[in-house]
Amino acid sequence: MNRASLVGGRAGRSIVTHGVVAGLVSAVVITTTAWLVGDERTALSAGAGAALVLGVLTIGLLAISAVVAGDAALSMAGAGLVYLGQLILIVVGLLVVRGRGWLDGDAFAYGAVAQVLVMQVALVLGYVRGRHSLDVVVAGDAPPGRSR
């Protein structure tokens, strides 16, 4: 198995592609929906929440790809650090925009939560579509179609 690739082969590329494309599309849909429901301030806030999550989750995807490409013994610790890093980045992003005159906190939160949900579904779909099927024959078992 070639562990040198940062994206991790077919499944990894599929996951990243599905996640980023769905995130970009949903950011536009979230912003447009917020504008239709509210006003420009609502749309800007929801779009900022969606964009923040898109950026953080994309960075996390690339980081977890690097973790998986590394030493297998460090995968769980690395995944924990990536998750903690994502949480910290989202909190820092929220603290940066907190208190701005244009920010509608509810719209920001709704946009961020909607983006997380859309991207998580896309990541699962990317994993399912990119995985490899295995046909394993255990020693002592007869190949399919043959009797012992």
C-alpha cells in the first residue's frame, strides 16, 4: 500500500472532492436562502458561517489525509488533534466576527450548522463511492462456485 499520497488514493480523493464541491454549492444555497428569508445582513451572516465551516472542514480534510498517510500507530492521536484543531479554528473565527455591526448571530449559527450537516453527508457519500470492494478468500475455503 502506498502511504505517500496526502489524499490517500481513490477513496480519499472522492471524499475531498465530494466534501468541497458540496460545501461550495451549499454555501451559495445557504446565503441565497438567508437573503430570501431575511435581508442582506442575514445573508452576509449566514454566508460567513457557511464559509467559515467550509474553510475549517476543508483544512481538516487535508490534515486528516496527512495523518492517515503517516504512521498508522499515530492515527487516532492525529485524528484527535485534527478534530480539536477544527473546534479551535471555528471558535477563533466566531470570536473574530463577534460584535461586528453586520453580524446576525442566529443567521451565522444556522448557516454554520447547515454547512456542517451538508458537508458531513457529502463526506460519507464520497467515502461510500470511493471505497474499494474486497474479495477475500480465507485459507482453507473453497473459491466461489467450487465445493470441497
